[in-house]
Amino acid sequence: MKPADDRSRSLPAALALVVLLIVYGSLFPFQWNFIAPQAFVWRGRVGLVDLVENVILFAPMGVLLGWAAQARGRWWIFFAGWLAAALVLAGVLQWLQKYLPRTPALSDVIFNMAGFVLGWGAGFAARWRVGHLLVRHQGWADADRFTLVLVALWGVAELYPLIPTLDVSSVARHIKSLWQQDLWQPRRMLTHAGMAVIGLSAAAHLARSARLAHRARALALAATVAVLAGKFLVVGQSPGMAVVLGIAGGWLLWRWFDTWAPGARWAATAWVALATFLLDAIWPWAWRTPPTDMAWMPFASSLSTWVQSAIPARAFECLCFGAIVWSTVRNGALLGGMTVCTAALALACEWAQRYLPTRTAEITSVVLAIGMGWLLSVCNSARGARKAGGVLPFSRE
């Protein structure tokens, strides 16, 4: 009964978080005007960006529920009920946009439902496929799930938008950046080195927790080569020699750490994650007076600017926060205490950014730090439930 109980707790919590993010993204900036509402657009032109954003908005909700439906009988009833609920949610949110500086439109509801259905299919198929793989490879059932999150965040922070290019001129431009950009860029070099150490530590531990310790270093090397190759094959990169040297230096630093005892290795990973975050958070180390105001609305700057520039920055922060909490908990720290300490660190850095030029102080980093701590607790609870239920024995370091 333990695994089922764990699922019954984690699904509503995850679903509530996803719905909260949907509501937040749909109703931002919460500037209500009930006196002169806008007209609802029943028919009109649809932009590509608007289509993609509305599909992506409801896709995570569909993935989550599709994954949960795979383990249920008569899943089509479960699907029909949640499709109706998602339709009501999308319709209400679009209707409320009449009173906001947004554009309420029927097309947005349709695209929201398309995202929900596509996400559902992806989640349903993913759990079915994962179940078959776990039967064939029992060791992966006991793998540390949170390391998958860290590896994914590393990939997003380094290679967003994750779209490979087939344009030879684009690849040539990326290669030319090796000698066209300045070699001496210490901040970029150290930042990418730190991200590489975090990502490689997660990749190696993923292999070891899946009973593939003999392939851990080979997997880490393959991940390094993949990221380096992606810097030249993914659109919008132009890395320069500083980034390449940073990633390669991160591999060498991780390789050295990996020869240490587990306790020292986890401590080193935590310190690297902390230094990497601080290097980015308090840059450019130049003070201004008077300070700017603190924005207490989460994700305010991300939603008010082009989303493609905000996603890598948020992925980078989540990577650092997740590595700090994960590595210190692996070394014996309390999860709740480390989550609070990491959130306090994020708040202190955001408060300091009020005095830094070209920076915007807001509460987003604190929310991300708490979210990463919560996500680690969910992953640990699910993994512990499997072990307690006798599904698989405890894996070794």
C-alpha cells in the first residue's frame, strides 16, 4: 500500500502546482479593469508564437494526467473527465482576460485543448514505454530520479532551444566564433565549467544508482561530448572558445572530484554549485545608488520579456539550487533545512541586486529554490516507497 499512498499524495500536489502556473501565466499581470472589458475574439488571425505558447501552457497538465491514467482501469473515463475540466479552466481563464490587458480569444482555448491532448498522449505513451523498459532493465527502476531533472536542466541551460540546425552557414558561424570572440571571458568560462561539474555529477550518480557504476565515467564523457557538439549544431549558440574551454575544464574538474571519497565529492559539488550561482547572481560587482525597488511578483520580468531569453536563465538557477540541495542532502543534511537555507540565499542575492546595474531584483529565485527542494522531496519519497514496498533492493553508491 505504500507506493499507492505515495502516488495519491504526489499527484494532487503536482497537479495543483501545474494548475497554479497555468492560472498565473494566463492572468498575469493581474491589472484588472472591470469598467471597460474587452470584446471576446471569436474569429481572427492567429500568430505562430501565440499558437505555440498556448499549446505549451496546457501540455504539462496533459503529460501529468496521461502518465497517471496509464495505471488506471477504464482510462478513457478518466481522460473525458479531465478533458472537460481542462476545457472549463481554459474557457474561464480566457473569459477573465476580457478584464486584463490581454487578448481573449476562442483560438486560445482550442490551442490549450490541443496542448492538453498532445501532452496526455505523450504522458500515456511515456509511462507505457518506461514500464516495458523497466521490466527489461530492473536497475533503472531504482535510479535517482532527481538526477534526471538535473541533467535535463543542464541541457536546457546549455542548449536551449534544443533545435539542431541543418544550415551549414549556421554551423560555420558557430565554428567561427571560436576565434572571433574574445578568449578571456572569465565569467562565461567559470559559469559553464560549474554547470558542467553539476551536470556530470548528476549523470554519473544516475548511472551508479541504476547499477551501472562501471559505465558512469563513460556516460559522463558522452554527456560532455554531446553538450560540446550541441554548441555547434543547435541554433542560436555561437559559443566561442571561452565556453568550450569552460565545459572541457568542467569535465576535468569533475573527473578529479570523482576520485574523492563520497562525502568529499558531495561537498565539492555543493560548493561548485554555490560558487556558480553567486558568480552569476552578483555580477557585475558594481554598486549603484539609490537602489531599485524589489519586485514581489514571481516571474514578472520573465513574463514581460521574450520567453526564449528567460528559459535558459531560469533553468540555470534551478540547476544551481537543485545541486546545492541535492548534494548536501546526499551528504547528510536535512532536506527541509537546506531548502530554507537555499531560499534565504536566493533572497539575499536578489536583495543585493537592487544595488547592481543592469539587474532586476525580484522574488522569482526564491520560488525556484523552494520548488527544487519540493521536487527533491517528491523524488525521494517515490524512491523510498518503492524500496519499502519491496519492489527493488536499496542501490549502492
